[in-house]
Amino acid sequence: MIALIGLALVFIGIIILIFGSIAPLLRLYFGDKSVITQIIWGSLIFILGAIILLINAIHMS
């Protein structure tokens, strides 16, 4: 269950990083208009999801 949450966060982070520039509504949802802030938000969400996946992988082994 926790792995699915981590995986979802990783995908959301990737979507924000890749599609944020072509989907202005996604950027407006986070209240920003700059690409730098989009990169920061996407990276933070991606890293959070990756950490959750790593913790889950360590816990499972």
C-alpha cells in the first residue's frame, strides 16, 4: 500500500516536471508562474515518492 503511494508521488513529480510547461493550469494550481518553482515542486514531490519507495524496499527485504 505504501509502495503505491510512493509510486503515485513519483509519477506526479514527473508529470509536474515534464508537462507543467505545457499545462498552465497545473502550474496555476500550485500558485506559481515561474518554471523554476515548477522544477522545485516537481523535484520535491519526486524525491518524496522516491524516499517512500526506498524505505518500503528496505523494509521488505
